Amino acid sequence: MELVCEGISHRYGALEVLDGIDLTVRAGECLALLGPSGCGKSTLLGIMGGILKPSAGRVSVAGNPPAGSLNPITYIFQDFALLPWRTVEGNVALALEHRNLAAGELRARVGEALARTNLTEFSTAFPRQLSGGMRQRVGIARALAVDPAILLMDEPLSALDAQTRDLLMEDFLKLWLATRTTSVYVTHNLHEAIRLADRICVLSRRPGRIKEIVAVDLPQADRAMPVAARAMAELGERLWDAIRAEAQVAEREIADG
Ligand SMILES: Nc1ncnc2c1ncn2[C@@H]1O[C@H](COP(=O)(O)OP(=O)(O)O)[C@@H](O)[C@H]1O
Ligand SMILES: [Mg+2]
């Protein structure tokens, strides 16, 4: 499915957060939203998902969800949002409850999501028994279990240490390449955007406006290859030039209170 934002602006009281966002997330692409902290990325993602009503503008979707999709627009959160009193499989099942599924289908969907994310042997573990990376795997499994048409991810790896982040990013990429679910990946991390996205939408500091949309022309599968290193580094420098000034000003604004 495709998701179209037209003239999206948003304010919280007097605070202007987004200004005139026109953006199409194309069917089957992974679009990264890259911008400094506080520029309105989470707000825009919430508006895309329909959990927040914009002050102005509209969001529409086109196309059909995949057969068997239980929840066309699905989130993956930074803080994993797991229930501590439920096991891994209980947390994955959470997304499937209250949907009138036969018990057999619910079990099959949970089992498949756990298998795809290599969590099968941890199905009866509780979140507190898992590392941060494993917890986010559960978050990913829960999202996959509903066969989403559009996946909205809000800095899903930000709470993890750098090494875990890299490992999970590669795992996630493999999963994503197998389905190419239309995705929006919010991050302030240039490296993640360049590794995962088909296109990168660079936002200005608050109020967020689109500064630039950059296509990453190399297929994801080839980007980690040594021959791609130079092109990827050049792209990184170009993007860093685009966001450096925004990030510096945003940093000062936050520091100033
Ligand atoms: N519910 C809210 N009420 C008031 N201000 C908010 C609310 N949510 C976010 N903000 C403010 O709006 C700005 C943008 O927030 P957010 O969309 O979370 O940015 P980002 O995800 O890019 O860091 C920030 O300055 C934040 O403090
Ligand atoms: Mg945010």
C-alpha cells in the first residue's frame, strides 16, 4: 500500500512542530525520516498512523493490504512496549487477540512470527530475562504477526548499544527484504538510514519541513560490500552536510531549555 501526506502541519498549543509536509511513501519502499531530535519525526509518524490528528493537511492510503493482514498500519516502538507480565509468545499474541481468530490460527501466526525472528526457543521467557536486542526482536515479531501493509518504526534501535544495533539492523534488513512491506523508518542515525532505506527524507529542525529527499540507488543487499564502501561514504557525507547545521542548532535549542 501507498501512503500520501498532503500539506501536513501540526502544533501543540503554541509550539509549531511540522510545517507543510507533502510526502508519498511508495508501495514496497522503505522510507527513512531523518532529522534532529525534536524536529517532529514522532509526531509525523503518529499522524501517518492515524493516532494523532494533524492541525492541517491530510493523510490517505491507496492500494490493498496483503491477504491475511489483520492490521494494515502497524507500529514498532523504540522502547519495545512489551508487557512485563507476559511471556514472549504472550506479547506476540497480544496483537492478535480480540480479532476473532480461531485458536489454531492464533497459535500458527505466533509460531511463524517467532520462527522468523529466531525467538522460538525463547517463547516462554519473560521480557526481564531477555537482552535489549532480544526484546526488540519480540517487538518486531509482534508487528510481523499481523501481516502489516505499512510498518511505522519510531527509532526502533535507539535504545540499544551500538553492537546490538548493528546486528539487529542486519537481521531486520533480511526480514524486510523478504517481504518489502511499505515502511517508514524514523531515525536520527545517518548510518541506519543509509543501510536500510530506499529513500531518505531529510527534515529540518523544528518546525520540521522537508529539506531534501535522497534516493539510495544501490540495492540494500549490496550496500555492505567492500566495493560499495566509497559510494556509501560519499552519500553519508552529503547527507551529513544537509543535516549538520540543523542538528547543531537543534542541539543548542535543547541545551538552552
Ligand atoms: N504531546 C505533546 N505536547 C506538547 N509538546 C509535544 C508533545 N509531543 C511532542 N512535543 C514536542 O514537539 C516537538 C516534536 O516532538 P517529536 O515529534 O517527538 O520530535 P522527534 O521525534 O523528532 O524528536 C518537541 O519539541 C516535543 O517536545
Ligand atoms: Mg521521536
